Amino acid sequence: MSKIGVFVCHCGENISATVDCAKVAETASKYDGVAFSVDYKYMCSDPGQSLIKSAIAEKGLTGVVVAACSPRMHEPTFRKACAEAGLNPYMCEMANLREHCSWVHEKGEATTEKATDLVRILVEKVKYNQSLNEIRVPVTKTALVIGGGIAGIQASLDIANTGHKVILIEKDPSIGGHMSQLSETFPTLDCSQCILTPRMVEVAQHPNITLYTYAELESLEGFIGNFKAKIRRKSKSLDEKLCTGCGLCTTKCPTKKIPSEFNEGLGNRPAIYVPFPQAVPNKPVIDRIHCTYYTKGKCRICEKVCPTQAIRFDQEDQIVEVEVGALVIATGFNIKQTDFFPEYGYGKYPDVITGLQFERLASASGPTLGEIRRPSDGKIPEKIVFLACAGSRDPAKGIPYCSKICCMYIAKHAMLYQHKVHSGKSYVFYMDIRAGGKMYEEFVRRAIEDDGVNYIRGRVSKIYEKNGKLIVNGADTLLGAMPIEIEADMVVLATAGIANDGAEELAQKLHISYDPYRFFAEAHPKLKPVETNTAGIFLAGACQAPRDIPESVSMASGAAVKVACLFSQDELTREPIIAVVNRQAPPAYSSCVGCFLCVSACPYQAIEKEEIRNRNGELIKSIAKVNPGLCQGCGTCVAFCRTKSIDIQGYTHEQMYTEVLALLNEY
Amino acid sequence: MTLGFYPGCSLKGSSREYAESVLAVAKAFDVEIEEITDWNCCGATAAHNLNKELSLALPARILSLAEKQGLKEIVVPCAACYSRLTVTKHELSKDPLLKATVIEANGLDYSGSVSILNIIQMLDKYITPNLGGRVVKPFDHKVACYYGCLLVRPHEILKFDREEDPQSMDILMLKTGATPIDWAYKTECCGAGLSVSRTSSVGRLSGKIIEDAKDRGAEAVIVACPMCHSNLDMRRDAINTFLGEKVDIPVLYITQALGLALGIDRKKLGLQRHFVKVTV
């Protein structure tokens, strides 16, 4: 016979203002199997918890129903209290009288009646509760970081410095990401490469970091603490051990006119190339799409000139399998290209460029060695126009969000231009200046006041070319929408920051969610900004939303701490709310008939086949078996099972049925 | 099949040469055209500034009449009428209550079954597929195709061509032997209804259009809208005042240019009715 305790909480006035708590407790005391029933002002307080503990001890309770707030709020609190009093924590259930009743209804008898019903169904359920134990799983103390931009670099270094192993994979031939392309950085104008390259080298030399460049995630299986990742190391057509990075091959390669990704198409590179001089690793790869040998079957000049015979034309992609306990996703972002803008010429004017292209023009390592020269004819532009919000904050373009970094980098661009071209005139068309950040607003004011950049509040409707000039038609909304026409030599579009190519596919491989803009979704926008909804997978940098460098770095360090916390334990405990396939005495063994519909239904690949054999090793029956480490307790298999052979622990068929009957007053 | 025809006010008045050329081209290809009986004003700019229901009821009546007449498809050469009719069909399709109100006001059934073609869509559907060998006098000129505002906007409703850089007229003109130029004023405002109230503004706005066409070597401007035509053609004096020079580039309806390429008599295309002499 059950001995159940019912504890009705007033939650200050949150519940008691509309529900007659004393009456609920009194009614509950009359139910079969209820040995104790009481109401109290704050059940979650120390005295409230003591009330539960002493009732368990004194009355020998076998089950507890706390009628209070949402279980998401205080279920752990009350289960812990029960455990401390010697009752299995899973014998404690919560009836949600606050969110499900008092907050959403007026004061009245019907409200109290509903509260009574909510208590009733839990009392009947708890009679069927069984003691459950937490699941323990081991932790592999190696992290996989995907993406070698500043976020991935920071996360890798931080994790590695806590003494744990890190595997960093980067899809490009070098780490460094977008930050390596930047000229100077706001708000201090220090050189991007100067502050980044030491960290890149540190990554390459760190004893705890294994770096795979030109590599992508092929697949991921497993769960927190116990992931198995397959990494595709794309063939570099090179024996990296032999290559000394002398660079002779890159100078002799006859295919030289391939638009350089690093220079955003403003310069060329050969088919065998190192993306930029400070690349890490500083060893070339062969771009097989453009290489003459791979396209036409002839050439092999690089092989002939290589002093160490390091070229390997027949090298194949290699799949590396690694076991890791946690992942940090730092795959970054991309920007919209100029051809996204019909009103600005669909990308057909060479002197209408993106912000990232301007970075390359302004960079000392760029195609113009840091001189601002326009792409079409190499002239120094006398008039330059910057357009903020090109695509961003424009629902008609499908990008309603603010790309966040543009206001600052445009101020920086205009400033750099004024520093380099003293006679030049620069204009910035903007909607609002969003310069929230330490020393950010001051930086923008400096551009306007000290460097004389003309800020015009208004949008540009159209850009067209006439007599070698770019005619920029806009409006100054601070002068009553006065039409403005500027004959510019060059235009820079601060195009929207968008999710990287392949973000959806990666999210699907990782089983993490993404938002409507394909940025990866954090578990909670405020309190879990670096976690994903999948335990053990964390986010860093602009793969989650457009982010500047300081934010990406902070986020990366945050993610690294989350990984370090995880790795500080040898075992993880998990809630036992998982699916189980029932087992019975022979000769049935289980009501499972082995149809394995559940195997295909399970989104976590947590169900496998189990073969039941007799002593002679002969197969008697194949049935489904749930791997408790992988199961997330979603319940999909339960719905699929035709013989009702699977139950979620704590939410069994029997318990659910009982709840429904209790609600229908069948008891 | 018979193609319904909604001329609207312009095609019966100031731009009757547009109607003449549309009908002449249709006749040359044996496209049977039937005018909607008892048609009324589309409401133009005035109605939708004053009263939403009225602005929908007027075009809805036209579409009801077309349905009553058994027409499945109608051509609306005037870009403004085309816009009003298409917007009405769109609005009524997504709002059953509004549709009921309009039906009651008109006292005519309306199902929304009539499909509406602008002149480019009509030509692309019935004329250009059969053009092979029919171009006897290629329109061998550099032309600036001018779309104006209403032919391609709003894109969400019309779903026709690219709104910022339309191409349909250029492609069509290419088939007549013309060389369409790449220019910057394809969809800029001509001044529209300010023609009467602020002619000088039209001189400025249309002037910039004509100037860019001239600067880029156009020998003719091709249009598909009576309003655009009257501003670019009839207001040429105001334009020339703005430009400070006499520019005599003629403005042709696309059906006139096509008609010339087909060898149709100039008079039947109404070319003599223009203010700026058509020399091409």
C-alpha cells in the first residue's frame, strides 16, 4: 500500500491568490494512499523542504507529490530533498499549480477544482513510480574544435592550456579565418595580422593541439563525453613531412590567374599555393579544380622543381576517426557579395566592392600593398562612398537583422582612406550608427570630427556608371530627404554578414539546431549563449550571429571553460529518463517482436539489435535494445512500437494511462 | 481562343496610337481580340488614394465583365491599368470578406478566373514565338528600353521580370533586330501625373531619362506605358528647356517598333500622332 505525501505550496501569493491551497491539501488527504497532506507558504524554502523531509521520515512515505511551480523550476530541488530523506528522488513528482493553473485563471472554485485535479493525477501516477538510478558515462578528455578563425584559435588555445588535448580542424589550407584578411582593427587601429599571427603559430606549436588544415567534419556520432568523429583530410597533393615550405613550386606553377580567395578576388594565385605569406602551416596545397595536371593530364612542373620531391599527385583524401568528449563549433560567417544587389548593378561594376575587399586593398599584405587603388584601372579614388546596411535590416532582402560589425568597420575604412588619401573625400550613407562597445562611439566620432568623413543619414537607391564615374543616388533624411547625387570613383558596400556556406549540412551532421538565417542556435539567448541544445557541443564566434573580434574571443573563451568544466569530471551523470525495451521471463523474453521500426524512428541512433541465444549459442530471438548512453528520452520509439514494448522510464504507458483515468475521475 | 482587351482611357484618347499598333500587330498574327463591353475607368491614381474599396471595386467590375463575356485572358496594354487590375485580383484573392463587399457593390459575379497579361507578356505569348521570318525590316537601331514604375512593380504582386533591372523589353527588342543599350534610367520616375500640375518637374525627371538615353547613343526610346510616352514625347519642350538643348530622340511604343519591323504601314501604327517626329 502506497504512503503518499502531498505538499501544496502557496508560492507566496502566486498560487494562493487564485487557488484555495488549504482546500486542495484537505481534499488530497482523503485520496486512497495519501498518508500526509499539508499546505505551506514557500515549499522550496528551507523550512518547506524540512517539512517534506520530516514527513518522509516520520510517516514512512513511499511517494511525494509537490504541488507548486513548474518542474523546470524546482523539480531538482524537491528531488534532492527527497533523496536526502532517504527516498529515491524519482519517487517525487510535481503538480504544476502555478504556470498551469493559478497564473492563467481567475480566482474561483473552478480554479481550485482544477488545482485539485492536477494534484489528483500526480497522486495516482506516483503510485506507479519506480526507483530509478542516474546513468553514469565516462568522459573522453579531448576536444574537437571546428574552424580555425580567431574563435577556433582562441578556444583551442584555452582548452589546450588547461591541459587537455584538442583537435582543431580547418577547411582552408591555413588557419586564420577572416581576421587574417583584415587590415587594421577597430577601435585601436592595430594591425590585424600582427596580433593574430603569433596565436596562429602558438596553435601550430602547442603540444596539446593537433591541427588538421584542409580538413572537414565527415560525420559525428555519440553523445556528450563520448563522441566519435570522422574527419576528412582533403588531399593536399603533398607529403607534408618532406615539404620544407620553400615556395619554389608556387613561383613556377604556370596556372597563375586564379582569383585569390584570400584577396577576395582582387588578386591572383597559382594552382599550387599558400593562401598568404604568414599562413599556418606554411606549406602549399594543389587546387585540383584549376591545376593543369588534374584538368588536362599534363604539366607536373611543381613535381619537377620540388627540391625534396614532396609533390604527391596520387594522394587521396584520408578519413581520420577520433574520439572526443566535447566539440566547439567556430565555423564563422560569410558576407553577401555585390551581385546580390540589383540596384547597385548586380556586381557588374568592378569599383563597387565589399567591405572585405576594401580590407584587402587597405592591407599591407594585399594586392595593392596597402595603397587604396580602385580595381578597374588602379587609380587612387578621389571620392569614395561607403554604404552601411547593404542588405542588413532589410526585410525585403530577407535579412531583417543588423549585421552588427559594419558600423564600426565602415568608420574604420573611411578613416583609413582619409589617412592614406589626404586629398580624398569620403562619404558614409547610414541608417543609424550602432557603435555600442568600449571606445566604439569615440572611434566613430573620431572618423567624423578628426578625419572629416562625411556622414549622411539616408539610403542609396541606386548606383550606375557614367563616364567612368559611379553615380550614387541617395537621400539625406536629416535635410528633409533631400536627394543627393555623388559622382564617386569607388563604392564600398557593407554587405550583410550571413551564415557560412554549408551551415545547415553541418548543423544536421552535429544534430544542433539553427535559426531561420542558418546561424547556429544557442541553448538560451541570455543564460546559455555558448551552449547548443545538444549536450557537449558548444559555439564560439560568428557561426552563431555576426560578431566582432572581441566578442568572438570572449565567446571562445567561454566555450573553452564549458569544455574544461566537462573535462574536470571523470564520469558524467545523466537523468535516467530514457527508453527501455521490456524483458520478461523465458520463453517470451520480451514482448518485442523484432520489427525494428523503432531503429529507423530513433533520431539519435540509440537503438540496436540484441540477439538472445540459448546456452548452445543458437539464436532464439532478436529484439530491440536501447543504448542508455545515446538515448535522449524523446519518446519517438514509444509511439512507433506496435506491441507497446518500449516505455520511457518515469513516463510509462501505465503511468500515463493512470493519469488520464484519474482526470476522468475513474478512481 | 479570343483574347480580351481592356484599353482604358488613354488608349481611347491621348495614346490611341498605342491601341492602333497593338491591334495592328495582333491582326498581323491573327490573334483574335475582343474589347470588354461596357468597361469603366480602372480608378488610376485617384481612386486608391481616396478609397480602398472603390479602388478595388472599379477594376473588379472590369474583370467581372470579362468573366461575363466568357473571356479567360485579357491584355491590358496600359501599365497603370495593368497594375490596378493585377493588384485588385491579388487583394481579392487573399481577402474573402473584401471580395464579398466588392461583389455586392458591383452587383456582378466575380471569381477571379481571368488571367491578366501586360503587353510584353501578350507579345511573348502570342507574337514572338511565331516571329521567325516575319521581321522584314529589322529595327536596326540602338534603343533604350524604358520600363517606368508600374510595369514591374510591386514585384511581390506582379511577379514579372526583375524589378531593379528588368530585361523583358530588351529581349523582345533584340528579336526585332534592335540593339538595346545598357543604361541607368530604365525604371526611374518620368514624373507621371505631375505632367499637368508641375510640368517643370516632369521636364527635369523625364529630362534625365532622355539625357541618359542620348548620352549612351540611343536612337529611340521604347516604352510600354501611355503615361511614360506622353511625358517623354508630349512634354519634350519642357524636357528640352531643362536640358538646355533640343533633343529629338523619338519615343515609340514597343508595338510600334515591332510593327515597323514587321513592315506594317506607319500610319496604321499611328506614328504620325507623336509630338517628336519619328524618324527611325
